[in-house]
Amino acid sequence: MWAAVTDVRAYPHLIPALERARLVSQDGDERVVHMQHRYSFARASYFARVRLEPERHHMSFTLDRTRPHDLRAGRGFITLSSYEDDNTIVTWGVLADIGGGVVLDVFGPLVDDWLLKVPLCVRNHVEPGRHGC
């Protein structure tokens, strides 16, 4: 599962309404990833600074404010924890300020639902055939 959540190519399957994700740079366990969301006619894009902690199966991210961004602010984390024999708990937290205007008008009503779906999307990606994402 760690391989899935650290594979930038998988992000459109793990994050609702994410149309595209592209690895911009990587220096050890530090990455910059460009993310582009699309819903209906609206798009929002930004760059995320991602820090990987493979030994803990923990990844944290924050909005890169030094690059173009359609969000006002954002940060979060995902942690994978083993339990029982072959099971994993996905812990996910994110804070996002999507700003105002058309981005808020189009994405606003859906953002909370999308943000809560990420653990389900991760499960569905690594266990194909499941529903809900």
C-alpha cells in the first residue's frame, strides 16, 4: 500500500477530482508535485511540497506558496499503520482553504466529501473491485 500512496502516477486514482499529478522534482525524501483538479468546467492547480518518511509509512504535504497556486492554503498527511496480520489502517488529515470566486462556487460544496473519500480511494486502488470512490 505504501508503494501506491507514494506513486505520483496513482494520485488521480487516490484523490477525487484530481485530473493530473506530475512529479516536478525530488531530492531524497522531499518532492514537489504539481496537482490539477477538474470538475465540470472549473480547474484548480497548485504545487505541493511532499515529505516522505518511509520508515514510518508517513507522508506530509503543504502548499508550495512560492509557485503558482489556485488555493489559498493547504496541508495534510497520510499515515499507514499495520494491524492484525495483513491489514492496514489509513489515517488521513487535510486542511484546505480553496479561496473564493469560481473555485469556491464550483468545488466548495464537494470538497468536504472528496477529502473524506481518500482512504476509501486508497483501499479501492489496492483492492480492485471495491466500490465507493
